[in-house]
Amino acid sequence: MATLELDSITKHFDDDGKTIVAVDDASIDIDDGEFLVLVGPSGCGKSTTLRMIAGLETITNGELRIGDRRVNEAKPRDRDIAMVFQSYALYPHMTVRENMSFGLEESTDLSNDEIAERVESATDTMGINDLLDRKPSELSGGQQQRVALGRAIVREPEVFLMDEPLSNLDAKLRAQMRTELQRLQEDLDTTTVYVTHDQTEAMTMGDRIAILNDGVLQQVATPLEAYHTPANQFVAGFIGEPSMNFFDVDLEGETVVGGGLDYPVSGDVRATLTTDSLVLGIRPQDIELVDAVESGRDVAVTVDVVEPMGDESNVYLSLPDTREGETFIANVDGRTPVEAGDDVVARIPEEAVHFFDRQTGEALRNREFEGDADVDLSL
Amino acid sequence: MTDTTDSTGTDWRRVGLYAVLVLLVVFYLLPLWTGLMTSIKIDALSTAPFLPPAPSGFTAIHWTRAAHALAGGLVNSLILAIPGTILSALLGSMAAYGLTTLEWRYQIPVLVLFIAGIFIPYQAVLIPVSKFWAVYLPLGQYGAAVGIPKWLGDLTGLIITHVAYGIPICTLLFRTYYKDFSDEMVEAARLDGATTHRIYRRIILPLSVPMFAVTLIYQFTQIWNDLLFALVIVGPGKGAPVTVPLAQLGASLSDVGFGIRMAGAFVAALPTIIVYVLFGDQFAEGVST
């Protein structure tokens, strides 16, 4: 087990004389035994970051340390890491047993008996004992996934690296493997870096998540912190399903105006706003549908589309005086009787409102959140 | 009613298809058949070339004579073609691994050189190559100095020439094959601690079997059937591959010698046919990927 430190890691790619910055000055300290999820949209540099940790890409600038040892120049084989690939990358001509022993044969001096023992214990953990003599082509996707994980854990490395390992599985199996992987990581207590574009995986699996966009690290925080106190508008929009609603507004006296809203803001909140040009953010889960307008924070709206999902419904609402198709989303109880075309009232509670600087995207005011308090996280 | 007309239509199409297929079979097999018939007739010109001989006109003498005349050449050709084939396939596979799976600078210029090698005609290098083996590196003479027969030394020169000529095409074939290998698989092997050499030995080489069948068949046929280099580098004599005595076979007799020439052609072609039969399944798999 070891800590993993990324110290101002930067990666430049050379593309026909032009320099492309894939990862820009990313610093993350990952604790021993921690499960860190690297998340971001495609092309944000998360896989490149992982490949730099693995030693499959060179590091342009900065220092990478595994357990206080600088490993920038170390070959992948000398870094004591194991990686699980999206495509599983099993060796097609080898049986499961051979796939799993390969790494031990190549990188250790263990005797054949010891290797066999380690492989058996890893297959026990993964529940794939009965597959030992099969070839990858004879296995289902889920089984291949287990073998790929088994191949990583049998090495007993300092650090696990996982590159979207669940994205080739169907939804049901993915949910099941998600839980299993989490339990496995807790049991083994091995430092893990997990790359995904799926924010459900990010929220549910990680001790902390690191959100990347355009090669720039946006925030490193626990899932709940990132959800409730996003560092900027990108994180606020990326984390959470459905996405946070944003309104471009301007502070005019005691209200913010724009995007069809005319929303009163209390003095406490106004004090945190350092600029007049703002973005108001509100999560769909925080919007309530009520019967009548009771205050300035209730707005009369028309229901555009209803997406029933059983326990809950996503209701697309349009404000009066806005363009056709410009809607925001409220996430309400699935039994709420609403239909497209209904006129309803949406209540936007002030304590749940976020404000961002419209120029920099930086969060000026987040909803109230005590890191340690029990928070009802209804994703 | 419509059903019957339909099925008659299909039937006629079927008949047409088989007629064409039979014609093609005849077209391809007629020369072989004619050759075979000619080789077992006492007098090749006594009946039409494709008709079998009358019982009294049958003979095996051409076959025994041809086999006798070509026996030495067959052995030489095996000494030439087996190592030549294996070496060019193996080296081509290694070169393709280095040029495809590994990453380093100036890969493309080196690859271009390899590709260019495919297009150099034999005739263009005939004189330089013969001069090289005769003057600058006379392996036959070197061998003779340490007691190895001169013909074996010359034959070694011929093997090296064929290997050098075969590497470019083998490299290209293997490269096309290796390009479809998953990068992640090779990366997984690197992370598993395997060195470049071990990755080739344990991952790439075992997965190359179908492509080896393709290159083995191709190179074996190329080297076995070559006359030009054989004639120029080794020439007639003790070390001559089978193509050299085959070319002289009929001419050494007083008559035209159709029979013995045909028998000789069959004898000389036999090993390539055996190779095709042995590696045919793997060949098909390699070509289809």
C-alpha cells in the first residue's frame, strides 16, 4: 500500500508542430488505501492522467510519486501498479489461469506453486474458480471483467488503476459490479485511481472525486462536497442527474433578474456576491411544485414535458416570456399529478440556490452544507 | 402454378451455375491432366495429349527417370527452402513487431524502405548479387577452406539472398496483421512486467500462427520455384536446387522428351502441394483476417 502524489503534472502532445495541452498542472494527493475517482467529459484528460500514472505516457512536467518515491522515469513494470482496461485486454490465446499467472511470472521470482496459490486465492475472491481453464473467447462480458480484475488483484500491487472498467457491461451488471468493486477495494485496502465519465460511478464509488475539464482539474472533494458545494459552474453542472438548472441573471437592487426570473435575494446572500453579472443555479431536486404563488420565490410556469420514471418524474417547465423550448427541470415525486400543458407554480427555495460568477464560473455562494451532517442525498 | 415456374427458373439457374463450374474445373485441370497422361505414355505423340494411354502404351519409366534425375535437386531444394522460408517469416514477424507494436521515432521512413524492397525486381539485382557472392563474400570458398563442401557454401548464399528478398513482403503481411492487435493488450503485458522481448515471445508470437501459415506457404512456393537466383548464385552442379536440373531435364535426351519433362514437373511440384495441404486450414484463417 502506498500514497500516490501528483505534483503539478502536465502533459503536452505534439500535433504537427502545435502543442496540445492534455493535462495542465494537476496536483492531487491520494492517501494510502483511498479510492479516488477521476471524472470528466470525454477528452478532458482523465485517461491521459491515468496513463501517466501507469507509465504508458511520459510526463511533460511535474512530479509523480508513489509512496514518496519519484517514478516519472520508472518503467511501468517498476512502478508496482496494476491496471484494468476498458476493453479488459485479456490475452486471447491464454486460459484464465495463464492470464492471471502471466504478471506474476514476468514480474516476480515466485515459484510455480506460490503463483498457483495466489491465482487460486484471487479467483476465490472474484468467484471465477470454475472458469480457470477457459479461454477469454469462451467467457461472457461480465466474466471477462472479473478475470481482468482478478489479473490485477493477483499482483497485489501498491496502486490499482482502472480505466472505465465497467462501461462495456449492461446496466444491471454494471450496478452489481459497482458495489462489488467497492467492497473489494475496501477489503484489499489498496490505493485506487478509477477513471470514469459516468457520474453515478463517481458519486457512489469514490472516497473522493477529482473533476477534470479540458485538462484542468476543477475540484477534488468528497462526492457530497462536490455535489453540494461545487467549486464552479462546471462541477455544479457535471455532478448530479438531471443537471443543475442555470439562469443567467443580473443583480438589480434586491433581486436578480434574467432568463425570465425576477428573484428576490436576501441581504446575507447578497453580501457574498462580488459581481452583478451572475448565474443562478438550482438543482431539479430542490424545486417544489406548489398550488399558488405565495412569495417572490414562487414562479408561475407551464409544464412542457413530463418524464415519469416511477418513483420520481422529471418535469420540464417553461417560464412565461421565454423562447419556445427554453425550459428548466424540476424533479418531483412520481405520484405528483402533472401533465404537459398544465399551469403550475414552481417554488425555488433560497437556501438551495447557488450563485456563480458569470465570467469566471467560480462559485460565489453555494447552498448550505455541513460536511459532516447527515444529508439526504436523493440522486 | 407460379410456384412451379419459380422453381424451374431456380433449377435452370442451378444448371447454368454448375455448367460454368464444371467448365472452370475442366479449364484448370486440363493442363495438369494432359501433363499426367503425357508422363505415363511410351510415345507422347501416339494419341491426343489428353487421352489416357492404351494398356500396351503405359509406362512408368519417365517417372522413375525423372525422380532419379531430380533426387539430388529435391534434397538441395529442401535444404534451401525450409530454412529460407522459416527465417524470412520469423524475421519478417520480428520486424513487423518492431515497426507496428513498439513506438519509436523514424518508424515510418524505415517502413518505407521495407516496402520499397518488395518492388525491386530480381533482374535488377542479378549482377550485383552474383558479384557479391562470387567476389566479396564467396561463402563456397570460405567453406571449402574449412572442409565444408563448396556447394553447401554456395547454397547458404542463396538462402541468405532469398531470406533478404522475402523479409519485406513478410514484414508487410505481419504488419497488417499486428495492426489489428489491441494496444491495450500489449500495454497490459507491459504493466504485467513483460519486457519487449517477452511480449513478443509470449503474446505476439503465439497469436501469429495463422499469419505464419500464410507467409510459410507464400515464401516456400517463392523459394522453391525460383530458377533465376538458383542458376546465377549456385548454378548447375552438386548444389543445384531442383529447378535447375528440371530445366535441363528434357534437353539432355536425344528426343524432345515430353514424357520425362511432364513427370519431372510433377515430381518437382510435389513438395509445394504437400505444404499447401498441411497449412491450408491455417492459411485460410490467416487470409480471412
